[in-house]
Amino acid sequence: MNVGDDADATGAVCGQPAGAYFGERGIPERFIAGLAGLDMLEAALAKLVP
């Protein structure tokens, strides 16, 4: 969502309900594999979700 103006906000607003509906399993593996700091994200999430 980096095409300028409010594209990042639009992506966030659309992504939040989609994430709530589809959950983590709805994210294509190729997107997850390209995340920077994935190990830090997973460690933080592990503290929030037992």
C-alpha cells in the first residue's frame, strides 16, 4: 500500500476486517515469507496470544 496519498490508510482500513474474517491462515505464504522482522513479530504475538 505504497502508491501515495492515503493508500496506506485505505489498506489498513480494508485489511483489518479482512484479517478478522480470514485470520492468519488467509494470508498467502509468499506474503508472510517476505516480512521483515518476522521473528520479532511472532515473539510479540506469542506473549499476547497463549
